[in-house]
Amino acid sequence: MEYRRLGRSGLKLSALSYGSWVTFRYQIDDGAAVDCLKTAYESGVNFFDNAEAYAEGESERIMGRALKKLGFGRDTYCVSSKVFWGGKKPTQRGLSFKHVRDACHAALERLQLDYLDLFFCHRPDPETPVEETVRAMDTLVRQGKVLYWGTSEWSAERIREAWDVARELALTPPTMEQPQYSMLERARVEREYLPLYESIGLGTTIWSPLASGVLTGKYKDGVPPGSRMALPEYAWLRQEFETEEGRADIRKATELLPLAKELGISPAQLAIAWCLKNPHVSTVILGASNAAQLCENLASMDTVSLLTDAVMRRIETVLRNRPE
């Protein structure tokens, strides 16, 4: 396993990490969660990603029970949570000081932890001043309940605002952003955030490197039973890929299948290795519904060297979406 610094911080995360979005509760029970976390940890993974919104908190409860059963040394791994969608009542949503505080405490209880290593603002909140959210996060850091805080799917402008507010008021600035990034979703990571990597040392913990499974090639003939897009709770995801743009992405994924076969790797490994080639990616969050699938994806670490400059150029001829 390779370990990369989280932006300019001193924290080193495994280049491949494991997240619970979609899978925990919907596809994975406690027993399978234990198997997957154990497989990841023994392969060198030291970062496990979660959020209050995942399965309405049940995802964190499953992960908490699994981590307690496995008994890993707390100083050997990192766990995250995210705050924004905590419930339906007004005080359970958004990034107000109250909800940020309450969400952190609730996540700690569900995960059975004393502190969160990483805590993300799951989306920007136009109804809450950035300064209020920065103060809330700084308070949690000073209390020892959060070590590093960051954002998810924030614009570069808003991240910069949070950074400037923190520096002006001598508060803790954001360390990392969690954006979607894959062969099919590139603009934000490769273009919009580019000035932030050097100016503030932004780290990135990217999600959906397989574009919700599209880059595995399994959707080329439709939606197979048991897949992510077949879940009733994620009908919106299926609708996205039934648009003309979505169908075009599926065609691109299909065009990449012969290249993966030529290299002797799976389509998933090709897509994950491609993400790892980006030096601005701190860690790639994997989502797997069983230990065997996770092992296959973790093996992507050994395939990065196959993606030579010539191979990367061939990939670009298929994608045709490099941000200018």
C-alpha cells in the first residue's frame, strides 16, 4: 500500500480507502462489514469513510460495531463522518453551529469513538454564513472531537472563503475536500481546484472512482439485479444514466473494456489506477459489497505502473473530456 499526505497536513492516508456509501445496510450486514473492514485493514487501508446521511445513520452504527469487534488499535486507522442531512427537522439539517455540533456528537455515539479523524461539511449551505460553520468546526477541533475538517462538493470559491475566514480569525482552516472524481467526472478536480492545491495545500478524498459502477462495464447491457442502480433507494442514480449524457458515458466505458483486457486487468482496476495517477488525489475511496470484490479493487494499487504515457493517451482518445 502507498500512503499519501492529506494535502499539506502531516496525516498520511492509504492511497486506497474504504467507504460505506450505498453498501452498508442496503447490501452489507454486520458480518459482511467485519469481513470487508478486516480485508481492507490487512491490505494496508487506514481510512474508513462514513456520513450521518448514509442509511440514515445505520451505516455508522454498523461500522462502529464492526470496528469494536475487530479491535484495531485506534492509533492505526482514521474514520470520517459528514454533516448536512441528519434528519427532517430544521435543526437537523445544514451547517449551522448547532447541527454541526450535534451531528459530531451523534456520529461519535454511532461509531463508538472518542473522536473523528476527519469531519466533512457534506454540501455547501447557502443559508448559513461560512464564518458560522468555520467557528463550529474550530470549536470541535479545539475540544479534541475532530482532528481535521473539510468539505464535500464545495466550489473552489467557497472553500477559499472558508480558508480566508479561518486565517483572518485565527481559526482552524479546512484541510481537505471530498469531490466526485472519475474518468467520467473530471472538471472540478482537474480544473476548478487547481489553484487550491498550491495556495492552501488542499487534500482530496475522492468518491465514486467507478462512476457508480458504470466504469466496470456491468451496465453495458442494462441494469443487472443486485447492482447499485437496481436498489429502490437509488432510483435517482439510475435516472441519471438513462439520460443521453448517461448513455454516452456507458458507451465510453464499453469502449475501454478491450484496453483493460489487453493490459490483463479488470475494467474496475483500470478506472481506479487512472484516478491514482493524479498526484492531487490524496486517497481513492472504494465501495465494495463483499470481500472478494474489495480484494480485486485493492489490487489496483499494483496496476498503476501499467498506465504508461502511451496508455493514458489511448484512454484520452476514448474519454474526450479533458478539462481545458
